[in-house]
Amino acid sequence: MDDCTIAPVDLGVWYADPLSVGAATELLQLARIRQQAAYRQGQACFRACLDELVASFWLERPVALGFSTLTKDTNHDLERAMARLVYGQLLMSRRRPDALNHLQAGFALAWNILPPAAFFEVLRRHELLAYLPSLPDGGSPHTLSDLLAEAIVIRRLEIATGHITSLPRITRISQRLENDIER
């Protein structure tokens, strides 16, 4: 399959595990080659633009403008959902503010196009990630497994102590989902 067709990406996958500088540089170079090839043919290449966003994030380059452009330059809900999910994942990998908001917005766009298994995997992932407090300046990068392990510990501590502070965030995800399904 051509990797510049409409969003040839899996909405249920986590794309934000940390990359080394070398891997991010290589991904950025490949993304730019694919973008140039697509532009020469008069096409856009969403996947290459998404890869550029991921690589730039791990190279500690500003990505907010790239994310904004990525979401505005598409008319496809699938691509818009993917951009939001990946951007939210990147922010969450460093526990940055607004990460959960982007994950929720991406899920709200994607819930009805996710295969059933991926739907429940993403919903569960986001529910657990909602337990993690954001860090104002962000933190060191974490893999998804590290983030989920920490979220599970926080959830267990909150349940054990009766201080469930994260529940409202989780409830909002589920309520938004229920409202969208009823429509």
C-alpha cells in the first residue's frame, strides 16, 4: 500500500514511545523524502507529515505549528483523529499539560471508526492515562508501558485510600462516548 494514501495508520496503536536522536533524525529524513515525492506528483502525504511531527517532537523542535497545520490541511476525520491522537500521545509521553484533552478529542473523532478491539484498547488506555498528573514543564520521556504502570499504581492507591481524584476525568471520557453513541 502506498504510504501517502489517506491516513494509512492504525488508530489503535501508540506512536509516541521515545525515539533516540539517531532514530528521530532518520525518521525525519525519510518523512521529508516521502513528502517531496508526493508533492512532485501534486499530492499531500499525511503519513509523512505525521512522521515529521513525531520526529520533530523527539528532536525537541517546536511542533505546535506543525500539529495545527496537520489538522487544518485535511478534510478527513480519520486523519484529523489520528493527528489529535498522536499529538496527545506525544504530549502524554512527557506528561505535558493538555495531553489528555488531545487524546479525548482524538478519541471523540475516532470512536466510530475504530475496530471493536482497538476501541476498547484505546478507551482503557485513556482511562488509565487520566490518572497521571500532568507536569507544567513536562517530564522526561516515558514509554507507554511505563506510563500505564504508573497510572495503575496511582489508581490502586486512590482506590485503597478512598481519594479518587482522577475519576471525573475518566467519567468525562465515558460520558462523551455515551453521548456520541446516542446521537
